[in-house]
Amino acid sequence: GGMSLALAADIRVAAKNMRMSAAFLNIGLSGCELGTSFYLPRLVGLSHASEILMTGATVTADRALQINLVNYVTENTDEMDIKAVSIAKRMLKASPLGLKQTKLQLRAASESTSLKATIHAEDVGQVLCLNDEETSKIVQQKCEPFIAKLRAKI
């Protein structure tokens, strides 16, 4: 359950003492549960996913970082919490719709085989953001200092 929950996260932070495994395999059940066979190969590739799921091997934090299973490793859980909150605060600086569209586009692009279709979907997402009153105001506020610098140079 714990590994499955972590795999579903967009960004993963682990403390140095973190360990995870497909523990059900070790008691005679399938190592695949709650989406592990969906998420894990997409995160680490089929070879690493096969090793983890078919052997029940324990993955350390350092190994998880090495194979892109986690984004960051911290020295302890206090630092892990601080890092996670820092990432969340950076995300919250984005407009809600902009962040939502980014997540949707990342997911769709990861399953697409067409660059043209991906770019089209991204364009539609940008138009949706610009046509949203709240998001449009945020864009205008954030771009105003840049536009002012450009006007000063003209």
C-alpha cells in the first residue's frame, strides 16, 4: 500500500532511511496492487520495475533516487517534510487552472505518440487558461514587470 500511494504522487520526496518493496510478492501474492504495474514502469522503466515487482527486493532511498523513483532524498524525515512543503508552496504560486492544465498535459503527453497532437492539446490548454478571468488576471500581474522593462527599453 505505501509504495503504491507514493507511486501515484506527482513528485516524491524520501528520507534517507526510506525503504520500499512489493511486499505482497514475498507472502505469495502478486507484487502488483493498487496501480503499481501501471505507475512503476512509467517512472523507472520496465527493467527496473520488473526487478522490483518480480523479486520483492527492497529499494533504498539512494537506489530510488538513482532510478528516478523519487525526486529528492533528504537526510531525515524533518528535512523531508520541509522539502515537501517547499515544493508545495512553489506549486501554489501558480494559478490553479495553470497548474491543473500542466498536470493534465503531462499525463496526456506521457501516453501520446504524436508530437502534433500533444502541441495542439497544449495550445488548447493555454487558450483555456487565457480565457479564464482569474487566470488571465494572474498572468497580467506576473507579466507586468517584464512588459514594463521592455517598454522602458523602447
